[in-house]
Amino acid sequence: MRAFLLYFFTFCSLVGLGAPAMANHPSGTATNVKYVPDVVFTLRTDIADGKLVYISEAGPTKGQVNPDIRVAEDTVVQINIVNGDGALHDFGIPDFDVKSDQISGKGAATAIVFRANKSGVFEYLCTLPGHKAAGMFGKVIVGDAQETASSQFPDLSKNPREVGEPVGKRGPREITVDLETTEVEGRLSDGSSYKFWTFNNTVPGPMLRVRVGDTVNINLTNAPDSAHIHSVDFHAVTGPGGGAAVTQAAPGHTKSFSFKALAPGLYVYHCATPMVAQHITNGMYGMILVEPEGGLSKVDREYYVMQGELYTAQRHGSAGLQEFSLDKLLDERPEHMMFNGSMDALSATHKMESNVGETVRVFFGVGGPNLVSSFHVIGEIFDRVYDQGSLTSPPLTDVQTTLVPPGGATMVEFKTEYPGKYILVDHALSRAEKGLAGILTVNGEANDEVFKSDEEVDHSSGH
């Protein structure tokens, strides 16, 4: 791949950057070669909706946040970056091996130039640590390329609103649960995919909801086109392997068992076929809620969120099919971390919302298989935390961050009292760089007694 990084005289004279950079040649010599761009874009760094972003300054995308940059193949592209917020930034497109100088101070500017000599969908971003996670990234679309992983492969990410039906005041009954294990190539992020192993074609699998005293019949069917044996281990089960000992199902086969829900709580389930950690990391985990007699208290919103890890040979941010790496799994070095099965499941694909004055309940679990989560919602305080998923212990109150181990769960509740976007994170915050972030949007009227700022904020859209 040949790429050119330099400043154009025209742009340099406009913003006072001085002489253009030199283009590198295979011979090792450098000359003042000027490449005349076929197309020019100008982006301004700014803050929008509480995020760091790039905003288009001209053309049909003017005013758009993190606009798609569309160009024809083999086009020479110039992208000007103007600093609009005064912070330190840069601009890079890793797939074309181009990165600008860093700029700081309002009005400072820089540029990159490269030849778009391959078709596809590529990421642009600010390469400074934390800035991509804060919102500074978008897409360069070259030629007639489609977003491969988005269009060709299914989105297997789990909708967090799918929490099952509350048991209410009903008595114990017999419940039948049908689970199918599948191996499906699905979307990981725009431009990348992964061969997930799933329960019922989502990551995590379905949230199951029963009550204490129920008799639960589990039917586990392994899809005929699977390449591996699969099983299921319920942490809510008292019995051999949580059910795994009797559900090792070969492709095309079904295994069944029944159990009595003896203890209320929020429990993880997962595949327990060797190598167990590989089956879990590939997406085979979910949760079962065993409600106490009389059910849970009523709240306005309930969400189902699980944290997972992927160990791939390719580095985070790579395009195309990501391949499993056993070495990284054994070293506990995940390249990707996510809520609900993809990099943007809870920040773009699925909406989590609340209105001012409502109470939100989050059923949160860690599939893992390896890393402990420090679950936190930025800008909120948990009114109640049901530590370790225990529904019979008195809840903790007024908690900022709660620890959840792999294979563990918790239930948190909090009242949303001010409009805005609230970010779900693991407070081991470098993990946000690997995809671990979600957004809860709170809509409604601002209350200056709760929060007041000198900066004007648009509250009409919950921002």
C-alpha cells in the first residue's frame, strides 16, 4: 500500500503552517513533490452531546458529526483538520498509514493527503489515548464498497430491553426453556466480523425469568451445522455440572434435564464443554433470574446487560473476519471487550432510555471468561445494589462502582433525575478503548437544583 502524508502549499498558506512535508520515495531520497488533491474535506474538532467529535465544515455533509467521507477509488484525498475546541488532537486513517501532526489551541490546523487506492470501508479517528472512546471516529468509504460486516453478516447483539416477563404474584409452575446452540459469523463492528458461538443466535443468550419453586425443563439442541459439541451450565442449578454433565450435545442432537429453582437470585449460565473458556469467550453465556416469592418491586425500566471479551489474532480495530487466538486467551489479553455482543451494541445499535423521575433497573452480568468488571454509570449513583446478584440480602445503598466477577452478576437500581447521556463502563477505563461502553439517554426537563452549568445545553432531546 502506497500512501502519501504531506502538507499542501495551498492549505499551508491558508492556515500559516509553513512549507509542505516531503513525499517519501522507494529510493530513500526525498523531494518537494506536491500532489494535487482530487477532493478536499475540512473537519473541525469540537464537543457535541458531551462527546469529542469531528464536525464537517463544508459540502453536502456540512454540519454533520463524524461524517462519512465518501470518495472514488484511486482518488487523491486531502482532509483538513481545524481545532475548534482548544484541546490536543490529531487525525489518522490506519488502513492507509496516514496520521497528521498533533494540533492544540483553537484555530490551529493540519492536514493529511493520501491516495485512496483500495476499495472498502475504513476507520478514521483521533489516535490520542481515550479520544476514540470519547467519540472521535468515523468512516472513509472508498468506491462502491458496502459496510461488509454490517450488510453481509447478521447483528447478533442482544437487545437490552429483552428481559422476559416478570413473574408477579403467581405461584410455582412448570416452565419449559428451549435453547439452540449455533455457530454463526456475525457483525463485531462496522467493517469487522467474528465467528460467534451462541445460545439462540444472540450474544448474550436470552435472559430467562422464573420464580423460586418453579420446575424448569431445559431442552438444549445443538444445530446440525455446528462443528463442536456444546452444553449448558446454569449457576442457578443444584445438580451435576449445573446441567453440563448431562447436556453435552453433538451437532444435530438434543439433550434435556429438569431442575427445581431452589434459591432466588440473578445467575449466569454458560457453555461448559472443554475448552470451557473458549466456548464462553465466543459468546456462549447468558443469565437466568430466579425471582423471589411475590416477584421483584415494580420499576419503570429494566435492562439486560452482559460484559464479554474476545481474544483475536488481529488487533482491535482491524477490518474483516477476526480469528480466535488461543495464546491471547491463555494470557488473558483480550483485543475486544463489549457489552451485549458487539462494539456498539449499547451505544448505537440498541437504545437504552429513561425519563427524568423514572427508576431504572439493570440486570448486569459478566460472561468473561477472565476479567472482573468494575461496573459504573458515569454521572449516576446506584441507589441500590444487590451485591453478587443476591435478592435475599439487604441491598447496598448509594454505591458509585460495584465489582462483578466473571461468571457473576449484580442487580442495580437508580432514579434518573437529570437529562443527558450517561455512559455505562467498566471503570478499568482503558477497556473503553477496546469497545466497552454503552449509553443510557435520559429525557426530560432540567432541574437546576440537581445540576447547573454555565454552559448552555439543549435539554429538549435529552442532551
